[in-house]
Amino acid sequence: MLTNKGKYGLKAMVHLAGLEPGKPALVADIAVANQIPKKFLDAILGELRTAGLVHSKKGRGGGYVLAKPAAEIRVGDIVRTLDGPLAPIACASKNYYRRCDDCRTEAHCHVRLMMLEVREAIARVLDHHSLADMRALGEVDEASLMYHI
């Protein structure tokens, strides 16, 4: 399950993707626009900066900007940065694999085999879509809502 940290991070990144390239956004503005607690958002953006997904500039005219174009940032990279591995259990993780203590034979473990499939499905979606794709989804939804009103 996506944590609030992951959800807020995605919202903040979509917000930054909607700005003119290179135009910084203040944490307070991102927080208000997306209903995110500012202090929590400060920590989230710090993690995203450490991961190289955003840059920050202090002082007048400062704020946060995407580190690269939204089309080059994979949604899966954002989620992994903030929430860790995509796999629901450690023995199904590619990068953070850890054998379960209660499993006698992984090759025939029904739970592990199902969770491997779940992990692959999640990764296929999140790694296939960029931040630009994610932003476009919201624009399509808003446009279709306006059309049906």
C-alpha cells in the first residue's frame, strides 16, 4: 500500500511538473495547493533531493524544481525513493530480497509466487509511466469531468 509519504511525494512532484521548466516552487505553496502538512513535505522533498529527483535553491527566488524533465522521471523511482521496495514481502523483492524465516522451500511457496506476480504488475505500471504521463492523466480526467457537467 502506498503510504501518505509516497502519496504526498507524488502530489508534490506532479505539482512541480506542472510549472514552467526551471521555475521554482516554495514548499509552503506546494503544501497549500495539495493539502499536505508543510513540515512533512519539507522532509519528503529533502528525500527527493537526496535521491536526485529535485533540486533546491535557497534565498530570494528559491524553492524546488525537478532535477530533470518530467518525461524522464519514472513514477516507480519516486515511489521507491519514498516508500522503499515495491514488493509486498521481502522474499519477492528484486533489490531488497530477504529470505523468509518461516519458508522451507521458496520455489514452491504459494505466497511468494503470488507476491512475485503482484510485484511485477506494480513495477510494470509504475516503471512504464513517467511523471509527465501521470500529470497528463489528471488533465484528461479534469477535462472529461468538465465535458460531462
